[in-house]
Amino acid sequence: MNFLMLRQLLLLVLLVLALQTAGHHLLQKFGFNNALWPLLLNLATILIVWVVFSIFTRSIKQVVDTLELGVKCFEDNDFSITIQNKRHDELGRIIDAYNNVAQTIRKERMNLYQREILLDTIIQQTPLALILTDMSGVVVYSNEAAQGLFKQKEPLDGIIFSTLIKALPDALKQATIEKHQGLYSHQDEQHKIVYYLNCQMFTLNEAEHYLYLYKNMTTEISRQEIDLWKNAIRLMSHELNNSLAPISSLTNSAKDILTEKPHHADMLPDILDTISQRTSRLHTFIDQYARFARLPLPSLKTVDLRDFIAIITRLCEFQLTSQIPDVQLSIDQGQMEQVLINLLKNAKESGSAVEDVGLLVVLDEPNHNVVFSITDRGPGMSEAQLQQSLLPFFTTKQQGTGLGLTLCNEIVTAHGGVLRLNNREGGGLEIRFSLGLGVSA
């Protein structure tokens, strides 16, 4: 029992005593000595107490009912009710506390609502296409850029996501299904379009969701390609000058010996050997670029996978981390040998020990593919390096030409596959691609 009820009960007791005392005094004063009059006095006292108690309890009940209604409105996310307070007791302080809580929540909700409007406006105007789905694959949020990407005129909310991705280019669609992150290109009738895909899972309102982000990188990639071509021109100019300058100097020295210093003829073999070395180095350098520029289309033939991997094991040092499936591939064997040799060589040059350079080969029966995975324990790549790693002339090596990965990617793409690079947990890089099956063995 709280202090308010104790106080009201005490007042009722005092009221009863006062009425009883006053009543008996009046009866004695006016000479009402009949036994009936005290009984009537008691009944009148009870009636008055009952009326006062009813008024008191009704007032309390009204306050309690109003507070209960307000709390139920809280449960329904309605914080608009304010209770008028004319009391100056404990119930009045409770009403004031309720009103303060309601006002605070209203202000917070209004601020949150305004921030949500601002955030939604920013998201709707951003060129980054955004799709949020629940675990059942239903779109629960999207922006205008996503409508354009998926060729829809109306908001995407409520649509099954798997029906939307049919509008995507094949490579981007497959990456979306597999929830892979990276760059994916598509050639339309006039232009090459490059998209960057990011997919991640997170918890929203105590439920798991998937967030898909699609960024059109075409303009940015075009600028990067221009910069890379400029770097390539500077690299070729530098290499040509480094080779031609000493060749020119040595040629002039040889002429001087032949015409003016015949007694130094014993120096001619060394001069000619140096010229030959520089010429050979220059030929190798130029040939790398020429091979990239004139890469032929693959000549597909059916190749036994186990025999193919056996050849690679004789050419490179690595750890085979899986059993080789007993199937056949439809590939250009020479080109694909070059791909695996280059990738395994890069993995070893990352600073990894031989036992950390791995090759995984597994069968992907649903997609009728064989998946290849080359792994190392080197330093990996930054996010920016991963995005540029397949561009021509981009390299992280001091002496690299920037064509190794690009050439591998061109060959894999020509075979209908997609080359993907990802950093590994615990350090290192993974390069993954798939090849189509031939006739099963």
C-alpha cells in the first residue's frame, strides 16, 4: 500500500470519527434519545463514507485507465497522447513522468524520421544500385539506380530477387547468384560496361538479410585504362631507350676500333656479345606485348583432366590439394597450360614457400564445369589492387610488365570462364576460374 492510499484511508477514518462525534452531539443536544436515531446516524455515516470513497476511487481509476491507455498506445508505436494533469499528489507526478516520456519519445522519433528521410533521399539519388533482400529472396528495399539496372519502371519492393537478376549480363548474373565480389564486364552492341559487385549478409530487425551493391565502373575504368596505356607507353619508351642507347654507343665504339684503333680489335667480341644480349632482351620485352596483342582464339579439343594436370606437375612446383576428377575438358591445351604456369609462378613469386602454393581442382556438376583454385600465403592485395589487377599493364612487381594476369584473364574469358581474385583468411591470395567439361571419361 503506497503513501497516497494510506493518506486517503486516514482521511476516511478521521471523517467517520468526525461524523460520529458530531452526530451524537447533535442527538444529545436536541434530545433524540430513541434507539432508532443512533442506527440512522450510523447508516448516514456509512452512506457518506461510501459516496466519498466512490468519488475517490473513481478519480484514481480514471487516472489509472488513462495511463493504461497511454501505455497501450506506446505498444502500438503511438506516442501522441498527452494526459491533462490537475492533480498535485503522487498520481500527478506519475502523470507528469508519463507526459515527459511521451514528449521525449516523440522528439526522438521525429528526429529519427527526418534522418531516415534524408538517408533515403541520398540513397535514392546515388548512382550506386542497392538491393536489400530477406532470407527468402524477396526485395525489401531498393533505390532508383537499381530500378534502372534491372530495367524496371516501378519500385522493386516485394519482388522475388531471382526473377530480377535475369535482366543482368551473364557474368554479373552468375556472380550475383554465387554472391561473389569483384569486377565483371559486359560488351553490348557499342560499349564495354564494367560493374563492381559487393554482396554481404547482416542482421536487420533481428532477421538475416542480404545487401547487394552494383557500381558502374565503366567511366572510372576507362580513365584507369588511359592512365595504364600512358604508363605502358612510358615503360616501352624507357625500355627502348635503355636498350638502344648502349647499343648505339657500342656500335660507335666498334666502328672506331675498325677504322681508327685496329690494335683494340680484341675488344670486338665483348662489344658484339653485349650488343647481342641487349638485342635479345629487347626482343623478349617486345615479344611479350606482341603475344598479348595477337592472342588467337582458343582451338578447343577434348583433353583428359588427369593427364593435363600431370603435365603441369612436371613443369611447376606446387601442392595438389585435391583428388583430380576423372573427367575430360574442352580446352585449348597450350593456352591453358600457360595460364596455370603463369598463376602458379606468380603464387611462388609472392614469397610463399612451395608447400604454401596450392592447386585445388574440383568438379562442379550442376554447372557442368571444373573449378580451378590457385592459392598462396603471400601478402595478398589491397582492395584497390584487386579492382585493377586484371587491367593491362597494372603490376605490383618492380620488374613486372603488367600483362601476366591480363593474358590469363583473356584466355579464361575466351574459354567462357571468369577469373576471380580474392584475399584469403590468414593471408595470401586465391585465384579461381572454371572450365567447361568435354565428354565424360
